[in-house]
Amino acid sequence: MLPRVALSPPQLLRSMALSPSRHAAPVLTERCFVAELAGSELVYFTCWSGSGPPAPGGSVRPRGFLPRPGRCYSFCIDAAQSLRERVRAARLHKQLQQKLSQAPFGAGCQVLPLLSYCPTDAAAAPEKGFLVQVAQAAPETERSLEELLRLHLPAPAHLCVYQEAEDGQLWRALWRLKGAAEGKERLGRARVVTAPRPDRHPAASHLLDGAVFCSREAARRVLEECMALIPEAKAVLDLVDKCPDLPKKGDFPVIVIEGLDATGKTTVTQSLKDSLNAILLRSPPSCVSQWRKTFDDEPTLIRRAFYALTNYIVASEIAKESTKSPVIIDRYFHSTAAYAIATEISGKVSDLPPLHHPVYCWPKDLLKPDLVILLTVSPEERIRRLQGRGAEKTREEAELEVNSFFRQKVEESYRRMENPSCQLVDASRSREEVFENVLHQIKKHFPS
Ligand SMILES: Nc1nc2c(ncn2[C@@H]2O[C@H](COP(=O)(O)OP(=O)(O)OP(=O)(O)O)[C@@H](O)[C@H]2O)c(=O)[nH]1
Ligand SMILES: Nc1ncnc2c1ncn2[C@@H]1O[C@H](COP(=O)(O)OP(=O)(O)O)[C@@H](O)[C@H]1O
């Protein structure tokens, strides 16, 4: 069983918006929340226990929140401070996500990502949790949820229950779950109102070194913390530690081909290898393939640290090979960053961090290629090719297929990458035309 994560009552009471006294001027709670509803719609809300009308922006009941006549629950896992606690909290969140996708929660429950954040302090780490919408309020579902929290969260665990009152208002009750035998105690009740949409997605300021790693050391520290939990972490670190720091690129051209799966990277890179008499590398490299499934099943913090470190392993190969011949790479840092950003930033393209955000910048200690080409095809053409290829999909590839909003966020994140940015090539044409267009980009970049 995973270690427990401390949920201090003050953080919960703070999110309960217990105003100092019922007659004090009503204030919005310190904590606000954002949930990703179906269709990647984000709903921002907070709780209000003041007696007067809520402040502007906090007076409307958030829509799409509570299925009628159903019920809604939520809980968050405290944003731990130390890296060790962050690793354990991330794995606990992943474990709870898996439990909530199984019976007895499966069919009648919609489990939505929830983020709790402090609107007045962007530096305060957001807390990840879940909003569980239940189509038909049923005591056994509530009991199962309470049991899940009692089992995995530190005692006393806390659960928020949302209900519609006779006046049509949405109310949230905060319950402290004591031991199974002692039942539970209601700590307070507050109205749920919309919260002002922040200028930036609450997760944006915590992407760096939480999902997109901007240094080998930052990624390395995460896997070091995992060694006691994931045996393969040590094997990956041993490989990384054999790689020189800051390997230098050789004199031959280093060209990366990027793009969503089935855009034609494998086809183009193979043709480039033959026509340029180049060495073809891939990220992640084959030497870590056997551990990929293990890390693909881990939460973002750990999974992205793994992919980031594999880029440093490839970098040492690039340094070596580019002294002898041109090097073509199938995926590199831009794939790692684009998938991490699109996974961590809920909502749509408009919710991504703005252009020139540091998360789109190349890590200073990662060997930089001369040219990055992004293959783009229409969604329809991509699906056609995927079906034609019949390849086994990663979970993200499956997600790309069903969730066009996720795909659009990955694509847009690729396009926002800087230093180097991506040169776009329309890859929806014939293999020959696409190859000609890629060669044209390369000749433009390397005139001599
Ligand atoms: N290479 C790479 N893949 C990632 C990363 N993060 C997530 N992925 C997932 O891994 C899939 C691609 O894995 P690859 O090993 O490149 O397999 P592939 O056959 O080359 O993928 P495609 O050719 O694009 O279909 C992506 O579609 C993502 O679902 C990353 O940092 N690097
Ligand atoms: N320009 C193209 N036109 C039509 N089909 C293509 C083209 N390029 C690749 N394909 C086919 O599409 C599928 C995916 O191509 P692949 O090179 O494996 O993409 P990726 O490596 O990006 O996943 C393969 O079946 C491939 O034969």
C-alpha cells in the first residue's frame, strides 16, 4: 500500500471557506477549483459561506457541475512539499484514479480531473484531486467513496458532497471521515459559486520540473526518489550516468523529425537515412524500450522524468554519431514537452500557457539539433493512416484518437516550441511529395 499523504485540517478548512464570522464581510475562499467537464470544458468554482450576496464573479452557480438528479463528490490530495512526498502523492493520485475507474464506481460515475489552487498565490502548488459525478445518488456509492478515502488517505480523510438546495443553489458540505466504526462528522457547509477565470491555467506555473524538465539533474532527482518504489529507475539512472554532461554536437547536420503518431515520421526518417547516408536514432532509444511500459503507467511527474532522461541518453549518441555523419532523429525533446504540456493542462488549446512561456524553451543542458521538422496532417488523414498501419497504440495515442482537444493541444504545443522552433511540413501529400518538401526544408537550412 502506498504511504499516506498528510492532509492537514487547516488546508481543508481553508478550502471550506469558513469565514471568520457569519457577520464579517463575505470573502471568496482562499482556494479555488477548476474541473474539466466532458468536452474539455473547464469550470472554475469556489465556495462561499458569507451571509451577503457573493462578490462579483462569484455569484453564479457553475454550470454542468451537478447531474440532476445525481450527486457530486470531490476530494484533493495535498500538494506535498518535498520531492519525496511529491513522488508519493503523484503515485497515490494515480492509484486513486485507477480505483475510481473500477467497480463499484465504473458505469454510473463520471470521474473528472479537479485542481485546487490559490488564486492569490501562483507559487502555491496546486492540489490534484477528483470530482466524481454520480448520475443516481446512491448510498452505496457514497459508502464506497468513503471507504476508498479511509483506506488510502491519512485519517481523518475529508470528503466534499455537493447537493442542490430547494432554492436551486448548489451547496457543498465538507465531511470529516472518522474510523469506519465512528462514521463521519460534517465540518461545515458553503455555497458553490463560479470563480473568476484566472489569467493562466493554475497548472501552468508548476509545469517546469513537474512535467517538463529543463535540466538533466531535475529529471534525475525524480527517478532517484523512485528507486525504492520502481526497480527499473536505477537501471535508467545507471544508463544516464554513463553519458557525459553537456555532450557537444559534431560537425554533421542533426535533424529531428517530429509529429503526432502516424504523421509519417518513420517513413520520412527512413528515406532521409538512405538518401543522406545518415545515422537514424530514435527517442526513447532502444536501450530503454523494455522499461517504457513501466514508466508509461506512472503518473506524469515520474513518466515525464523518464522521457526527459531518455533524451539525454540519445543526446550522447547524437554527439558521437554527428562527428561521423548526418544524424536523423525520430522524436526528441519537443515530443516530450508537447505530450507533457497537453496532458497536464486540462481544457483546450486556449488554456495552454501563452506563447514564449518558459515551458516551450529547449533545456540549456540538452544537445540542441540544427533543425526540427514537424510533420502535420489532417486528423482524418492521420486516422486513416493509423488504421492502415494497425500498430499497437500507447494510451496517449488512443487518447489522441478519441480526444481531439488533447490532439490539438499536443500539436499547438509543438508549434510553440522555441530555440529551436519547428519547421512545419504538410505531410498529408504523397510519400514522394512529403519527402521532397522535407529535403527542401533541409537544403534551405543547410545551403552549402
Ligand atoms: N518518443 C516519445 N514518445 C512519447 C513521449 N511522451 C509520450 N510519448 C508517447 O509515445 C508515443 C510514441 O512512441 P514512439 O516510441 O515514438 O512510437 P512510434 O511508433 O515512433 O510513434 P509514432 O511513430 O509517432 O506512432 C507517442 O505517441 C506518445 O503517446 C516522449 O517524450 N517521447
Ligand atoms: N505520405 C504518406 N501518404 C500516405 N501514407 C503514408 C504516408 N507516410 C506514411 N504513410 C503510412 O502511414 C502510416 C504511418 O506512417 P509512419 O511513418 O509509421 O508514421 P509515424 O512514424 O509518424 O507514426 C504507415 O502505414 C505509412 O506507410
